[in-house]
Amino acid sequence: MDPVIDRAVTIGVEPVDPDPAAAPSTTRDRILDISLELFSTQGYDKTSLRQIAERLGYSKAAIYYHFASKEDILMALHLRLHEFGRDALRAVEDDDSSPALWAELLDQLIDQMLTHRALFILHERNQAAIEELHRERSDADHEDLQIRFRRALSNDAVPVETRVRMSCAFGAAMSGLVLAGDVFADVPSEELGRMLRDAVHALLGEPR
Amino acid sequence: MDPVIDRAVTIGVEPVDPDPAAAPSTTRDRILDISLELFSTQGYDKTSLRQIAERLGYSKAAIYYHFASKEDILMALHLRLHEFGRDALRAVEDDDSSPALWAELLDQLIDQMLTHRALFILHERNQAAIEELHRERSDADHEDLQIRFRRALSNDAVPVETRVRMSCAFGAAMSGLVLAGDVFADVPSEELGRMLRDAVHALLGEPR
DNA sequence: GTCTATATAGGGATAGAC
DNA sequence: GTCTATCCCTATATAGAC
């Protein structure tokens, strides 16, 4: 039984950061944190394992004890986000994708975005790499958030005008990630969150 | 005088597609079109020159006759977008970034986005690579659109609430690119454009 | 649990024949 | 204007010592 295989294969979602105040203790978590930072700033493809290893203080090969591949690191980070999104997504059910529910969903998503900004930026800036992830591994029951969002926007029971509005509301909520880099960095999170929710409701509030 | 160097260095913006109906005649244009397709679907980093050469029907090295590097291909595509954006950007001046002007700017941008969808998706999905482009080459007078947008959003003369709204409006206008892949593909462009403009004006129209 | 050393492949890029 | 052949480098990943 090679312990390397034993651990590396285990990339399930572990409880995310039991104590956020404490610095990451385990090597595995440190790898994830360093990777998150590098991936979200330089991009996944431009970041090499050598670079991660340098920051880690260990050798490159050490990473392979904790992760079976570079992609597995990305996958672990992706699952983190997925975990946060799952709660928010419970609200929106397949048969009822009303604007009201959508607004509720976005409210929660805005909170998640503001508290886990780096994680969202990672996804925003590395869409190609993330999609590649899904293409290769039809990962059992792990159904992607993006797919479920798209399904909601495809629901023919809802008029197109409304669905476009829903899409716009999503774009508005996430707009901080795309264009504005750190433009609104010094605006307190609560305040920014309020403004974003206002915008979302301006788009979805009165269905007309 | 090596003709290779002579041409490869010339990556200026040439008149984009004089006759859109005709298939691209020059090899250079074919390279750009193939690259645009591959870059925007698979991502810039995941696309190799070998792959482009295959589709082209030529050998890998042939590409180097037309472009000095892989990055130069991306740069040429980036300049295409830049050209389209320049017109729209003439409206928004540095000293006056009012919501009204911003709305006007977005109206034009929505049109550009709908007619040059692939080009926008390329930028949306390869932000990391594009930024790398700017980091290396401080390309003379070529000032990036993104930077100018950010400057407008940083203008302290405008209250934060308004600026966040402007950011949201931008996100709403571009929302089709991010989440929805081809969800609204069968909605006619004019109709979709109208809906998007509606959303933008809902966010910026009545300042409160 | 971490390291060294190494294998292997694929990438971008060059030189020069045709 | 296009192609072949080749170089060189860096990246991921493996084997196995400590």
C-alpha cells in the first residue's frame, strides 16, 4: 500500500477551515492557500509546481505526496467553492426558477463572494482550466454549479425577458470581479454588499 | 533583409475584414481566425502552435513566418478588440464619467459584443494571458481599455454608490458571456441587445 | 513526511533547404 | 511563402533514498 496513492486520491471536500483565525497548519492546506494565491493572480497555466514548491519551502516532488497532479490542486479549490455554493443553491429548485428565488440566491452568493473573494477570482480568471477539469472527469455526482445556473436560465416556462434579466442580475452581482480589480477595495464589505444587492433587486425587483 | 522579420514585426491593426462576406484570403487572417476559435474555446494556454498548424494545413514553423511568437497572435487579436472599443470609448472622457455617458458607452459596447462575440469571449476567458501581454510590453501609446474603464470607476468626484452601479451595469451588459454559454443563442441579436440596454438603463437611468 | 535524482514529453522557437 | 529538421527548455510526474 503506497501511502502516496492512498492520500493523493483523497481529494474530497474536507471541512473548510475549521478555525479561520489560525494560520493553515497542515502542509496540504498550505499548498492550497499558496496555489489559490498564485492561480488567481498569475493564472493556473502560468503557475508551475516549482513556483509553488519554492513558496512552500519544500521541493517540487513534495507536492506529489499531497496531490496526485497539478489538476488535483485546482480540483480541490474548485470543490471548496462548490461547497459554499451548495448552500445558496438549495434555494433554487429545478422546477421553480422564479426571479424572486433567483434574487435570494444572488443575495447569498454576494455574501459568499465578498468573504471568499480570491476563490471567486480564481474561477473567474481560469474558466478554461476549470472546464477542462469537468471535461476529463465526469465526476460522479458532483454536478457543477455553472451547469445548474445555466439550466435555470434555460427554463422555457419563464419568459426570455425575465431570464435575460436574471442573467444580467448575476453579471451585476459578480461585476466587481471582472472589471474592477481593487477599485472598490476600501469600501467595507457590508456596504458593498448592500449596494450590490440593491442593484440585483433593481433588476429583478419589479418584474415589470 | 530577412522578409520573415520584416513581416512578423508588423503587428499593427490593419483594417479589420474589408469584406466580411468573403472567407479570409490571406494566410495571416486564416491563422488569426483559427486561433480565435481555438483560444476562445480551449483557452490560450491549452492551445499549441502544433494544433493551429494542423488546422491550417501547414507545418508548425510556417506560423513563424507570419507571427514572431505565439503571444503575437494573441496580441493581434487583442488589438482587433481594442480597435472596436476605441470608437465606443471616445464618448467617455477622463474628466466626465457621468452615469449618462457610461450608459451610452455600454450601449455601443453591447452592439460590439453581439457582433464580435468570439472576440469578447476570448478576452473573457483568457484574462490572465492578456494581462501578461500588457505586463511585458508597455506598448507605447496603446493604452488598454480595461485600464481606462477602471480609471472611470475610480473617479472620486462621483459618489461610490453611483460608481458601483456603473460597475454593475457593465457586468449586466457582459453577463451573457460569463455564465450563459449559448443559452440565449437563438434570441435574435437586436432583441437581445434591446433587453441588455434595458437592464443597463434600469441600473443607471434614474440615479435614484 | 520530505527529499534527490531522473525520466519523459511537449512546448515554443530557430536555421536553413526548397 | 512554405516546409523539414532540430534545438532547447521547462513542465509534469515517477522512483526510490533518507
